[in-house]
Amino acid sequence: MPEPLFSTPGLYQYVRHPLYLGILIMFWCTPAMTHDHLFFAEVMTAYILVGAWFEERDLRRRFGKVYGKYQNTVPMLLPFTKRRKKPK
């Protein structure tokens, strides 16, 4: 079976981890933030960030320079925070 090609469909053109971003929005955007919920949101945010770091390490190993270029042009979690470099 051939290796899958690297592609960036839909929201992946704006953030590298749109699913993680959606989960973080659910954790942090609540009508009432209790101490327990704040602790939960903080711990889960740290968990997601560590997981994203390991995932990106594996993706960089698998796709090499293609993924490195993607990392340099697309922000990890917050859209529109990196200036997009024009391709040459």
C-alpha cells in the first residue's frame, strides 16, 4: 500500500490542529467558570499541548521538509497569528 500524501484540506489551511482548537474552545468558553472547571481546563490544555508536540514530532519525521514548511507557514492552534509566507 503506498504512503499517503500530505495534504491540508479545509481548516488545516488556517491551523495545524483544528480539532484540538475546537476541544479547547469547549473547555474554556463556559457561562460559569468554577474553580474545578478552571483546573480541569488548565490540565486538559496542558495535556493537549503535550500531545500535539508529540504528534508534530511524528509528522515531521514522516513527511520531512513538507511538514516543516507547513509548520513554518500555518499556526499551531490560533488562526491568523502567523504571517503566511508567499511561496517562491
